[in-house]
Amino acid sequence: MSMRTVVAGAITSSDGRLLLAQRSYPAQVAGLWELPGGKVEPGEELAAALRRELREELEIDVEVGALLAETVELAHDLTLVALWARIVDGVPRAVEHSRLVWVSVDELEDMAASNQLVPADTAWVPELCEVLRQSD
């Protein structure tokens, strides 16, 4: 059995905010917030997959940066990775999500503390907060 990968984008703004997308499905995570992204196709590079997914989900083009520190195991054959990203064209639109929101470091910490984030994304909160604080 081969390992499947999902890639998420840690999209930051010039004013030190992070873009989160609210899940509309499946039922167990509907209403929770996540870093947007999606499945990596066989043979596809992570950066290319993230650019493709964000064009489809948010109608934006991004410049992809470095990998976040931790990889999250979602299931025995599914891994979640996140890459830093910056919008280079377009305005984010919730095509496949309920809503989008730009959050500050304080708002992100509050959302994590009150379990408003998709559980898999919570592993990245410390690193996300550290970077957002540096860009304040």
C-alpha cells in the first residue's frame, strides 16, 4: 500500500495574518477551520500540488515557500504536510469552503484553545504563532 499525502498552505499576509478556511464537509469536521489545501496526485511535487489546490479551492495563485516543521499522520496510509505560501495573484474566495478568515496570532491561539481548528492542524499552531509574531 502506498502512502498518500495531503498538502496544506500556511498563507500569510504582509500584515502578519494567517488565512484559514472553514470546512463545510465531511460532517466530523464541518464548521472547523483549517489551512486550505488538498490531495497530492501521484508523481506530483508538493509545491505544484499546493498551487493547483489553492487555484481550485480559493482562486488564487501563490508563491510556495518552505515546509513547516512537522508532518502529521492522519491515518495509516495518509500524511498531512504544510508549506508556507504567499498570494501573488487573486483575492481568496471560498469556492470549496463555507468561509475564509484572516486571523492574527492572538485569534489563532484563541481558536486553537477553544477547539475551533481541524484537529490535524493543531500540531502546527506553535510554529505558526511564532512566525506570525515575528511578522507583527
